[in-house]
Amino acid sequence: MADTDASSSSSETTYDLLILVDATYSMFTYLDSLKSSLPQVLSISNLTDSFARIGVLAYRDYTEAEREKDGLLEWSGWYGHTKNSEDGRNGDRVSEESLMQMASSLYPIGGGDFPEATKTGLAKAYELMRADATTLVLLYTDAPPQCCTVGEVLDPNSNYAKEQKALLDTSSYAGYGHHFADWVSAARQLHYGEKKAHVFCFLDESLRSNTLNSGFYMYLSTMTRGACLFLPTENGGWGIARITVDVLLAWMGVAKVGVEENDASPRAKLARYKSVEGIKQAKNEADEAANSYFWAQIKVHGKVSVGGMTKVAAETQERLRVKEGIEANVVEKNVDAEVLRKYLPKRKTLVGDFAKRYAVDGEYRTLVTEQLGRIVRRDVTSMSLNPVFGTLWRAVCNDRENEGRDGLVQAFSLEVDKIQDVEARNRMKNWLEESYDYAAEILYDLNQVPEGQRFPCVFLDPTIDFTQVTKSHQAEHEEDEEDDRPITSFRRDELLEIGRSCDGRVLSRLGKVLTRLTYVESADDLPSHIAATTNTEVPKIPLFLASQQNGWKFWNILLHVVLPGTKLSARPSVVLAALAIRIGLKPLLEPACAAMRFWRDKWNNIEVPENWSVGCLGLLLDADAEYRKQSEQDGEEISEGLLLADDRELFSRLLAYHYAGANLLTTLTASIGWTPQKTQASIGHVVKCKSCKFPRSVTIMNENGRCGLCEASDWTNGDQKARAIAANVTTDDTAISNAYWVECNVRTCRAQYVCYNPDELRVRAKCHYCRIQSKVPKNDDPAPTLECRKCLSKIIWPKPWRDAAPTPFHCPACTSGKLTIDQVETNAQQILKENGNAWLIDDKTGTLKDLFKRSIFQTVSATTPSSFLSNIRILPSLQTYAPLTLRGKRIQNQDHLLASLSTWIQNRKGERSPCSLCFTSIPNNLLLPACRRQGCNQLVCKACLDNWYGLNAAGTIINTAALFCPFCRRPPSARTLSAYGKGIHAVNGLMRALEERGTWIYVWCFGCSKAVRYMEKECARGAPAPVSAWKCDTCNASELERARIEVEEALAELRRAEAQSRQSRWEREELERVRALEKYEKAKAQFKNRLTIKKCPRCGVLTEKNGGCDHMACVCGAHWCWECGECPADDDADGIYEHMSRDHEAWYAGVSYIWFMQAGFI
């Protein structure tokens, strides 16, 4: 029946939901589906107020009628959350948790015969219903009801007879039971009785092949204005739950739009009668008038048979005729959204717009957040089952003011990450895709545009192909290039990614979209092949929608031209407009600038993390700059840009801060004074030593006039002192004589002096003044020095001889023409270590923590935007700070070095260098030391470190070469190996494996994580075959023992379970045994009656009876009874007649009067 429900005249009909489920043995999958569908049904009800009360009722058959647990009926009680659910007259009120617990604990059991006690379930359901509400009954079963045509009518002990007896009791089920003894009466009572119900029957697919059985439920659903569906079980409980939710949503008037063609819903069938003319004429379930709808009766030669076994062939033929008649009146439809919309009966008052209610109702927002949280925590995959959750999920995600939003999004991401099943994970991806499909809504907006405002517009011409032929040089940059797919092949998540990220790949992707759009000014400019299409075929987006009065819908729905149904929310749509400005798209420049100006005061919002990404800030600044540039070229006066002035400055500083951190390892060239290393140069000013009388360099003179060699007291012997004093010196030495110069290695000193015994200097040079620091108070710069005006080197020059120093002072190396200024490659990080942060970052209040270790969003969140703008400057003026130094020496080209660094920062770029292993160009800040050992300067990318040191894995052959640096071949630092070695550094016995790597191959045991000998290396044997999950003999033996113990424990558990279940099943087994015994005795008796040959009970001779009475006379002289085999001991014929009269109620002479007296006739 496709009619909407009109049984109630009230505009505010109250509905209850009762789930009636067959809980016999074969219904395991259906009971399991309740665990998935019921939480969603509860959430849908809570979110839509569709049902005042919800309950679950399970029924089995009368073989379980005497069971205390898992009996004939199980009722959950009513759960309700609305004011209309306070009525507790028809059952106890229960909590949501209790209802869920009852549904999840239902155990499938019983149902020995084929039909089940469906009538009893409906009778109990009617008792639980109320008159002031309409009940929606969802009936799940795989068997027909106990009706006269399918039940064992002639057997007084059958379930059919027991059910009839129970229902015909006038006091059963609050006096309503007798209405449900007959199927037609039950349907009429549910529709016309004082309590109203719509029954939706969900039938197992096995019933579909036999309409004689399924017809009962099609009749019931048709009479009660419900629906009948056949469910496939190939998808398990998930498929049943999916269809249940889809049907409920369609009944409410909520359906999915735009995705049916690709929908992967289970293949359910909706069954309907072609004609219902005369359906109300049937008086009972045995009325022949009902044969067009269900199996009512079989007529054979004017006699009605309701279970007899006579004339079997004729009955079979008649049954086939009835079946064909029902099948001819049934039509089936594959269930999809369109079929449900068209044929499924609907709720009288359809539910409202959830998103609109969410926007205006604060209490409802709280309820939505709570219910979605429950669904996510219980089973996140169930979010993919219906569009209600999708609509409200989008509403919550777009609501930045919802305090529970972040927690809900985080919980959702966490639960999705936990999904192990690939199919379930794909369903979630499909749901996310479908939940962002606005095809119908967008098409409606396009069609609502007035005819006169539909131009200018943009569209994507399907006849233009932008696919490029691969360029010869493209292979060199494949890793950096976006794939050359047609833009129509972009997935929705790829297009919507602009709402989360503005990195280069995302902007490149959408830049392709924007540049490939076709713009037309008027209808006359529209190509003929496009003019002949509708907006459904080729969407044409008018610029009329790019205005505030139209909600800037142009940018919201622009990507619909690429993938129908794609719609951006407010912020991502303005970001798309900014991209159009950035790439200078002239036709869209004005509407894009208008959207940007409207959004100008919304970018500086700390509650939107996406605003504070490098890509987004860079795009906004570039769009603003492009706007200013275009305005200047057009001669327009700019009063204000697309960004607020403070925001422009803030965003610029934030990007400068970010790129300052990104350029810490960018190569800079510093000019610093030279470092002599036993280098020969002019000795310079000399002073005659008072002790040795040699002309000595002033750099080694003591203030008392003695040279350092004469002053020294740590000589081994006199000969050593004499050789040292006489080395490399003559009495004729002058200022132009050559000498060996060295420099003190102490960073705070760096004083240069002459070394007369360079061959004896086998350690780093250290001046006399720094050597005696332990004997005198510590001084950062204890040596008396003069600074060279040219190279800025410091030369030791004691005070007594200062007057002899030239003015201005130039060091001997400079005066002799030596190259005394070195060009040294360095970077900002090295300069920071020596000079602190003040030269790079001016942080007046110490606001920044963990410099350059946090993202822009984390940084601005910790400092607040206003505080960052007020207190932070990048590369401030150095006038108030000390000059920069490198290796303790002043950087002489400081301005040029800072200008070079500033250029990198202002251009928002970072230096890239090739990885030493894969030679991929990588940003310097992402390159890592290969082994962190001193002297090895190779830098590699993280992927190469992972691939090299991570070659070894548990259960595989140990690659000892991968335990050493690939370049210097030394063991890497413990920090490096532990970070990238996947735990190889902690393997027990690894040192022994390294020691024996020339003779033995070792394996990393998967079980005990030890390095174990695998095989001995032999000449020309080659590499051994790879192994995985390899375990040593000890581990294998341990696992075998554990497995044996587990088997024993499992066996013991099985025996305990069998012992426990044996007692619980005793009643049922005893009842079945008694029934089987009775059946056996009955069959045995019938067999004996039909047997024509029996053995004489005395001599055993075979005797045949072909007529007459049961008195048998054997050749051996015995007289015995054919019926029971009794043989009187007196061998008298009268004795056997007395036996037959007495025991078998026969009528023979001599006993007839006794029988008549006993019977009361005499």
C-alpha cells in the first residue's frame, strides 16, 4: 500500500515503536542485528521525537512455554524520553541501558517445527499497546505463523493446538487473546481495534521462494498499512540493521538524496499486492476468499482438507494452483531510496528539518552532541547507516561555538582509526562522501535564480580536454607534481580538503579547477551544445549568487560543476575566492574581492585552527597583495585592503616567525678572521728576552721582560728546556722574520700568538693566560690583546709594549699580505647557539616558549594574537645588541648575512639540499645526520634513515651492514639506532652476532627477541632465502607447550559448559524424549497393525494372517493373539478369546454379558 497513513485524524499523532522478533534457533543473525540497529533507532527517536516509547518483544514457540529463561515470550519494558512516554500502564518503564541489555542478551533457542508462535507475539504486543498512541510494529521472522494450513491441526499435542488453546482462553492477554487465534481476525484487530498498529514485516529471504508462507505477512502488513520486505542475510547483521534504519527514515519522510546510483545497500526486496480488491472479504484464515493473498485452504472434489493425508496428489496440485495465484498477485521492487519514497507508507506528520532546529534550539544542540557521542562510542560504523546522523554531524562540525564539538570530532577520528575491518572502513569513507552530497539542494538553488539574472555565469565545458602530454623533463620532478588527472575525476574529499588545508597540492588542484572554467557574459555567448543542456547535465553557476543577499552561494557551490553535490561551507568558500584572486582570475576578481571584504574581520579568530596554517595565511596575504597590485594598475585608490591592517601585520609576522624557523639550517656565508694553524707569517714586533737574550715575539713576552719559554717551569730536564729555547730563533731575528702562528682554541679568547716549537704542539693550541685559569680567578678574556683593524683578529700584546704597537693596529699577517679573512659556510642555528635569540627574535616579554618547536596555531594560542603583534619582531635592528660572532670571532659581513636570511624569510622559502642517500631535494630543516658521529657530516632524509636502519625486523635475518652508518661505516649513535632501528638495538645477543658476522648468519627471533644463529656462512652459497616471523627452537617448544595447555584448558572449559548446559536443557530434552517415545510407540503399533507375517510366540514359526479374527492356532498347538502376541499357558482357545475380550475389548461368547454390565447397558 503506497498510501500515507490516514487512520488517525489527529494532526499530532503519538507513535510508539515495538520491535517484535522471532527468537528461535534460526534467527541468530536477526538478533545480532539488534545490537547495531537498536542504538541507532534510539538515537533517531531521541533526535526526531518520532516515538514516545520504544520496546522489544521476543517470541518463540510453545515448546519453550514452560521454560523460566528463554521462554515463550520475553519483554523488555517500555523506554521513553519524552513527556508522552510517562504512561506506564502497559509495562514497566526501563532505562535505555536496560533496553539495550535485554536486546543484546536475547538467545536464539527452540522452534522445533517450522511455523512459530507469531500470533501469540502479536497478542502480547497488543496487550502492551495503548489506545492513545499508534504503534509501529517491526516484525522480524523467518517462519510462517501457526495457521490452519501450515500447523499440525490434527495433532492435539502440536504447537498449533497449544497456541489455539492458549489464545482462545477469554482471559488471555488482557482479554484480547481470542482476537489473535485467527490470522484475519488478528489483522483486523490491529487496524480496526481500539488500539492501532502499523506492522512492517522484515522476512528472511528464504520465505521469498514460497508465497504460501510469506503471504501471511504481506496480508498483515497490507491490512495494517505497513510494508513487507525480504532481507538478504549475506551482509550479516549490518545489512539487516541498514535496511531497518532506511525503512524507519523513509517512514519519517527522511531520505538520502543524490547517491542511490552508487549506493551499496543490501539487496532487499519490497513485496506488494498488485490488487487488493476483495482483501477485506475474508472472514477467517480458512476462508477461500483469502487464497489470493495467503494460503487459506485447499479444496479437493468438494471436500476441504486442513491437514489430512488423503488424496495427496490432488492436494499437491491444488496447493500449487493457490501458490501460483498468490505469486501472480505479488510484485517485488528492489529497495532503494526512490522505491521507499514512492511505495512505503509514511508517518502522518513528517519530521522537521534537523539542521534548522539545531541552529535555533540550544537544548536540542546539547541533545544532538550527546546522541552523536553515544553512537560514535558504541559503534562508529553505524554513523554510515543514515542521513540523519550525516545532517547533524555536519551541523555540529560547522558549529564552532559548540563546546562539545572538538571532543566529538576527536572521538570520531579515534574510533575510525580503530576500525580493523577493511569493508567497514570503506563504508565509513563512503558515508563521509555521501554526507557531503548536496546535489538536490544545489540544483534547487540554481533553478530558483530569476531568468534575467542567470548571466554572466561559469560552467565546465565537458567537450574540452586539458590532459597534457608528459613533458620530457617532467620525470625529474614527478614527486613534486600533481597528477594529471581530469578535474572531473577528483574525489569529493580532495575538493573539500581546502576547508582543512591550503598546502601547495590542494591549491594546485583547485587552481586547475578555476582556470579551466568557462565564463560567459550573456546567453548569446553560451555555446550551442551547452545551451541545449539543463543544470542537471551541465551546471551553470550564475555570478548573481556571488552577493551577500544570496549568501555568497556562488563560492559555496562553485565546485558543484566538477563533482555534483559538492558544497563548501562559509569559510572554505571564501578561501576559494582568495585563491581566485591569488591566481589573478579576471572574470571572478570582483565577486571574489567582495566575498573577501565581507569576511575580512573573521580571519583573526583563534577558535578556527585552520585559519592559522602557513598555507592559509600565505594565501590570504598573497590575495591581499594581488588585489592591491591590480587596483594600482587600474589606477584605483585603495582605502583599505582585503585584510584589516592589524591582521595583515600579524599574519606577516607569524609567517616570518615560521620561515625564520624553517631557515635555521639555510646556508649563510660569514666573513670572519682567519685561524692560523702553525701557519708561517711575519713575526711582527720583537722584544729581547732578559734571560735567553733572543729577540722574541711580543706575543710570548711576560711583563717582567722574560719570554714564556724562559718562564716555563714544567720542563722534563735541562736538555729539553735548552732545545726548546734555541728552536726556530736566532739573534738576528727582526719584525719581518717568519714564525709559526697559532690561535688559542678557547672560544672566548681566540688570541693569536707565535709558537717556537710547533712540532711539540700535539694538542689544540691554548695560550698561557687560559692555561693558568685554574690558578687565578676565572676571566672570560684573560689575555692582553690588540684587535687588528682589518681582520679583527686578536693578537697577544702585553701592556708594557703597547706604545710600540702601530696605530691603527694591523696584525703582522695583514701587513705581510696574508689572506686573513675566511669565508665560512654557517647557518642561523649555529649563530643562535653562540649569540642567543635576540638578534633573530625580539621577544620583549619572554612570551614565546619552545622557540620554533610549535606550529603557528599553537604559538598564537599560547601568546594570543594581540600579544604576539605587540611583543614579537623578527630580525630586529641590531643597534642595541652586541655584534654577532661565529667561533668566537666577529662576523664582518653581518649586514649582508642578515639580508640574505631576510630574503629567504620574506620570500617564504627554505633552502633545499639533496639527501646523501636518495638524492631527493629536501628542505634543510628536514635533513638529519646519518649517524650523529663526529666527523660524519652526511645528511639524509627521515625516509632513508627508516629504510636503512629499519631494514631489520623481528623474525627476519639480521642484516649486520644496516647496523652501521652507510657512509663512515661506524656504528651510529645510540640515539639514532634506537629511533630508527625498530628495536634492533635492544636485541639480546646482538654484539655476538656482530662479532661473528663473518662466519655466521643470525636471525632476530620473533618470540624471545634474541639474536640466534641461523646458519653458517659458506663460500659461494649465496644469500639465504628470506624468512618471516622466524622463531628459535626454544620459542617453538614453549609455544607448543602453551598450545597444549590451552587445549587442555579449553577442553576443561567445554566440559564445564556442557555440564552447565546439560542441566539447563534437561527439561526441553526430556520433553522431546517423551514426545519422540510416544511417536515411536504410535508408529510401532501402526507397523504391527500393518504387518501380515509374525512369529509364533512359542515355537517361532513364521505365521501369515490373510483375514479373520486375531485368534491364531499354530501347528505346535499354541493359541495366541495376533494383536499383542499373548499366548495363554493352557493352550485353550477359550482362554485366548477371554484375553481378546478383556484386553482388547473384543466381543466374544461367554464374556459379552460382563462387558454389557460394565458398560452400563444391563
